[in-house]
Amino acid sequence: MRFRHPDGTTVHLSYCTNVHPAETLDGVLAQLRDHCEPVRKRLGRDRLGIGLWLAKDAARALTCDPAALRGLRAELDRRGLEVVTLNGFPYEGFGADEVKYRVYRPDWTDPERLAHTTDLARLLAALLPDDVAEGTISTLPLAWRTRFADAADAAAGAARRALMMLVERLDALEELTGRSIRIALEPEPGCVVETTADAIGPLTSIGSPRVGVCVDTCHLATSFEDPTAALAALTAAGITVPKAQLSAALHAAEPHLPEVRAALGAFAEPRFLHQTRTLTAAGLRGTDDLDEAVTGLALPDAAPWRAHFHVPLHAPPAPPLTSTLPVLREALTRLVGAPVPLTRHLEVETYTWQALPVELRPRTRTQLVEGIAAELTLARDLLTDLGLKELP
């Protein structure tokens, strides 16, 4: 979906396909047929943006076979779909029964992360619509924190060298294709770069506008970051925001109550990691997963808790829980509500539909399509309320 910003530029809104697990090219093509095109039709649009997730095997197949890449581009066109951004965070296995810590491997100290992201950049340059000159790729925020616990300086140096090499490759790619691809580190609780503030040092040391921050509003809220202050700090430091992900976290106002603990417990599940945080007088406290918080005394419960669980934007959980949609609203106002937008690539990323409590999960493909369309409709309404004009 495209929108005209009051400054005359185009803002793109997509939804991320990592909600539809697919490890192979055939799986990606099936996604387009079974999910993406039906969402477009449900919205009554001629064109729909998707934030494509290409797992290692699918990306490798496309990289090695130019005919297959041309075929994917043709299939996107045929189904009324367009791609301006890729989700390069998960590498493989995102549809596995248990993902948890695996999603952070390989990290930016591993040469395979650089190789995979380079492949994604070359693929995105070929997939961009003819009238779009810039694409973005979100990626993991260096590594899970324990990877830097020992020999931190060496690990940080390896990650920095990899990203600087990537910048050189992206410069060369633009010279060759005329397409500018930018990379966005996605701060996430528990990672080396957990908050937007944590991103400033590493990105300043790289010193290139090609590498910036992907502001995920679920992660931002889980870490109790104030959107206005966070984005102002990035701007003051000269850090770009190539991309933002529109998502909402799980919020519990009174976690000391047994009924609140029980409600939160329904969201503790075995597939994804749901880092949980609370803000105390001494600072941010947290656990790596939701079950650690609800079953014991690992987390103080005198103040609200937030959990990294991407809940559908249009359907917050029933009381006594809610979502952090107000944080998303404020962040979006700061991102695109100013005279000049901080980012032009927005992506709805609710990948946890099938991880919701059983009674909240879509039971059919049609219900999932309707849910994704409802999220995009909410996001569209937020953008038009900010003065952006929806384009055909």
C-alpha cells in the first residue's frame, strides 16, 4: 500500500510474510497464492506491498538461478504484489515447532550472516518495482547478548567489520543497478542492541547512512522506551531509520494479581521467545521468556509488565490484559507525522497468529487473511489520520 506524505514523497506500508512459514522457493510461491493475493483482494486493492521473508534455502535458490528470480518477480506482478523491503532477521527455521534462541543465529560475528544479507540485498535490488529506487532490509541487532559476554571487544569488532564490508558491497550494488539498498538493525530485548539507545554507539562507529535502525514498536514498548525521546535521540545522533515495524506488545498493568498471572500464562508457549520486562526505580528488569516471569519470583511485580508477544493490532487481548497500541500510535506520529518523515518504509509484523492462545488463533486460512487485512486497515487509518493520502 502506498501513501502520499504531505511533503510529496511516497510512504510504503507492507505486511511481513514471516507469518507464513516457508523455507523453499516453492513455499514462497505458495505464500503469494494462498495468503498474500487473498489479503490484497480482501482489501479491495489492485496492489499490495509485502515485506518478504526469504529463508536461507529460498534466497540461495534465487541467487543461483536468475530465471527463478525473474519468475518470482513475474509472479509478484501477476498477483498484484510489490516488494520494497525484506525481513532479513530470521535465517531459517522460523516455522519450526521451537524457534526460541535459534532465531539469533547466525549473528553478525558469523560470516554466513554477511553472506546471507548480501544475497538478500542483490535479490531485493532485482525485485523492487520499476518506479522505486530504494529498498530496505531489517536484520538482527548484532547478536544475542550472551554471544558478546566473553571476548566482547573481539565480537564487537567482528560485527563492525562485517557491517562495514556490507556497506562497501551495497555501494557497489548501487553503482551497478542504480538501486539503493539500506540495512536496519532491529533492537530487541535481550540482544546486544536491546534499545534504540544501544544502537547509537555501534552505528556511529560504522558512520554510514546505509546502516540505521529498524524501529519495531513492540520491542520499543517492551523495553519501556518513550517513542518521542527515542526517535529524537536517534535524530540528534544522525542515525537513520530506514524502516519501522508496526507491532504491539502484551501489557499487564497489575502483574501481582493471580488472575493477571493466569491470563499472561495463557500466552506462554513453546515456539517463540517472549522476553518480559518491567520498569523499576533501579531501571529495567526482565526475564528471557514469559513463563519465567509468571511462574516464579524472577521479576518484580509492583509495576506493569510488558512481554515481547506480537499481538494483532486490531484485536488487543481481553481484560485484565491489553496491548501497547498507544505506543505504536505515538511512534507512528513521530515517524511520519512530521513535515518530513523519518522513514518511508512501514511493515506490519504480527508473526505470532498461530502462537496465540488456542481460542484466539485463526482456525482457517480465510480467518487469517481477514485478520491480516484488519491489521492493515487499522494501520491505513492511522496513516490517513496523520494526513497521508492513500494512493491507488
